[in-house]
Amino acid sequence: MTGNALEEAKASSQSWYWWGIPTFFRCPWNEDPAACDIALVGVPHSSGNGSTERDQHLGPRAVRNVSGYYRRAHGIHDFAPFDTARIHDLGDVPLPEAMNNEACVRDIEAFYARLDEAGTRPVSIGGDHSITGPILKALAGPGRKLSNGRPAALIHFDAHTDSYENIPHWLGARRSAAHWAAYTAREQAVDPSRGLQIGMRGHPSAAIHQGKVGSSSEELGYRVVKMAEFEELGVAKTVEMIRERVGDGPAYITFDLDCLDPSVAPGVSNLEPGFSGFTIREATRMLQGLKGLDIIGADVVCLMPTKDSPNQITAQVAMVMMFELLSLIAWRRR
């Protein structure tokens, strides 16, 4: 088979998820950030959260494998993001010192600084939650292009606040999965007065939280919406609160899969089984309600493929969240 016949055969095979080299959503693989509008990036990092199983670096590969069969158009927003924006798989962030969290944080920030310089908005899949700190530092705050030099509003879905300033390190990791929401605020990448942390739940550890979940974040200026409050407010009022607080300025969304109920996402690194988390419909409806906001970037974190169910449901859920996030950015570009 040669020439036109070969090209026609390849074209007819593009829609089948088992054919070809796996990329995120079957997008073109192109490592040049200037060649696309939205960059899909894997961050295979797991040394920023040493208190749980350390397989979060396998998340990007798992999502590439399952995302090939996901549908291409968004049924709620009524458009096809891949037809309206140049969306490429940029590959994975190189992390040659993978077991050294501080070196990885440095390398992640340097990688994303290239995207900021090109004006390319990333949607990333981790990796543990320490990846969000360096990504935010690269995209938002003084001197950054995507945010026009402004700190970003943080829209943070999680079961945990990740703002524990009262501990100097997390098993040796200083810019860890437990610290990023604090140091990004202190270093002007994030504006907590416009930010929210949504879905916090679980029993507090008195040694860390002094009996009150969310107190460290509230001291920084974040609005903390615990799961119990969300259950009273519902999706619509929560979305209204987010939109009012974020306003018209730049915003960044980070989605920790442990905010979901364990029945929805069993393969995550910090399960909170004693309290109900979000259903998949609540999570997707909240993200869909943010259409039109100036999202400069987003990530999905804490996928643990080695703890997932045989049908890879958590990887599929991570895929869904990535699709919702890239759709928000692509819709705004229209």
C-alpha cells in the first residue's frame, strides 16, 4: 500500500482509539508551544506527596490510553473544541531528577514558562498536587504574559486545602502537595481574595489544623467552601459564588480527583471515604457553569492508576475533567 491509498487508509483509521500512537484525545503530537492555542501536557511527578502511594507519575500515560475513544464534541456547550482551537499534545515535562521534589518543581516551572512566553494555555494531567504550584508560578503574577502580570484567581476543587504553612516540609518536600496553595499566594501568583477552595471534607488532624479544617486558607484570604456547605448551597449557587468572586480577571482551575466520591473515583492518592464527595454530575455541572471565565490554564491531579478499577474508571473520570477544562478555554477563544 503506497501513496494516496496509504493516506486514505490512515485517515479512515483515525477515529479508532486502538489505532496509532496514543496521544491525549488523539490530538496531534507537537512539542512546540507556539504551534497551538491549547497545550495538553503530562506531568509524571510523584515525589511531592510522599505520604501516600507513589504511583501518581503514571497518570498521564493512563489518560492518554483511555482518552483516544472519547467523543469530540461537547453536548452541553454545543461546539467541538478540537475544531475551533489548535489543541496539541505537547508530551510530558522532562523530570530527570524525578525523586527530588524541589528539582522537579524547578523544572516544571521552567517548562511552563515557555508556554507563557508563547501565549499558549495549558491543560495538564498529573502527577501529584505539588505540580500546581510551579505551573501557577509560570503563568500568573508579575511579568507573566497569560495573566497580563496579574495574580490569578484560584478555583480549587479538592478534599484538602494544601495550604499547610505550619509545617516546614512534607517528608522532606518543601514545595509539596501540602504547601503549594500557600506559597503561590505569598509569592503573588495567586490572589486569594478572588480565589475559592471547594469540596473540603474529612476529619481534621488536630496537630496540623488545630481542630478546624480550612483555617490556614481562610487566614490567607481564600473562600473555603466545605462539602457540608456545598450540600446546602447546591451546584447553581456554588457556581454563582465562584463567578462573582473570580470576576473578569485571569483564573486558574485545579481539580484534585479526591474531591469526588470514592465510588466515582476509587483510584486516587488521598481517599476520604468517611464523607461523601462530589458526584460526577455535580463536578461536571460546576465546571460547565464556569463558561466564559478567563481561564489561563488548568490541571487534573492525583490519579493513581495502580489503584484503579479494572475498567479504569478513575482514568476515564480524569479524561472527562480534562475535556471539560479544555472546552472552557476553547469556548472562550471562540
